[in-house]
Amino acid sequence: MGKMFLVPVQISTAGALAVRTGRLPTGERVGLAFTSESAICQTLGPSQQWIRLAARALADMLAPLGVEQITIDPGRGRR
């Protein structure tokens, strides 16, 4: 099945999910993926909602948006 990640999402009032993306310092959009609940909470806060997705499924969801890169555990090492 491939590596599974926690992926941050936004939920609309109608219940639709949208995968959140980030931006590199260059302005390029990237997918966000986390390896643990503690990693996602430390980076985006404890109230961040997320879903589990396989890496391939996340890449497939981001491709139509023109997002080709996925950053895993963004913010790790920043203090």
C-alpha cells in the first residue's frame, strides 16, 4: 500500500475536505505530510484536523493542482 502519512485538511461547513498545502520560500506550493500526531500538532497546532493518506494518494490529489513536491514533517529542526 505504501507509506502512510498524516495530511492536514480543511473541512468546509458542508463537510467537504480539502488538503492543505504550504509554500516554500521561493513561493512554490508544496504538499504537507507528517509522520506522527506530535509532529503535526507541533507545527500546525493541536486543533489541526488531519486524515491518513498513502503517499501515492496524496501525490495523485495534488497533481491536478500543479503541486509536484511533498514536504514531510515541515518545521522539524526549526526553533
